[in-house]
Amino acid sequence: MITCFIRYQIEPTRIDAFEHYARGWNATIPRCGADLIGYFAPHEGSATTAYGLYSLPDLAAYERYRARLRDDPLGRETFRFAQAERFIRREDRLFLRKVTGLGE
């Protein structure tokens, strides 16, 4: 299992737009084949850093997920919203695998 950590640098005055964007992925990501862990918006501390996390079995599953995401109407709408509103300054993806956890 791998987890995709997306680190967003967002406009600090547009947290509401990021939250709208995140909610747009709420149904789309699972429908396209990934296990959505969640999106996290700034609350205290940095007002410019947000995160999105989802898991998949492996990188091959990620490629299939990305193909389905490109064809998903709500996914395309959510992506267009972010482009039009320009509240995301930067987006970085990192793939990690879990090595410890509760009960392990």
C-alpha cells in the first residue's frame, strides 16, 4: 500500500476556496479507485499550507486511478475550479509506504 501526500501552498485569504476544492474530491477520489484519507486545511499556524492524502495498492493502481480521474466529470469540474480561482500557488506530491502503525 502506498499513500500519496499532496502538499499545497495556497493563498492565505482563499482557505474557503481550498475547502470547496477539497469537498469536490470527496466523492470523486473513491469513485476513481483510491482510498481517500482526507484533505486538511489550515487552522492554526501557517495559513498557506494544506494537505490531501489518499492511498492505493501500488503505483500501477495510481496510474489507473489518474486515468479514471481525467475522465470523471466532477474531477474535471473540480480541477477547472482550481485553475479558474487560482488559490493554489504550488502542489507537491510524495508517495510513501507505511512501515509502522497502531498494533504493529
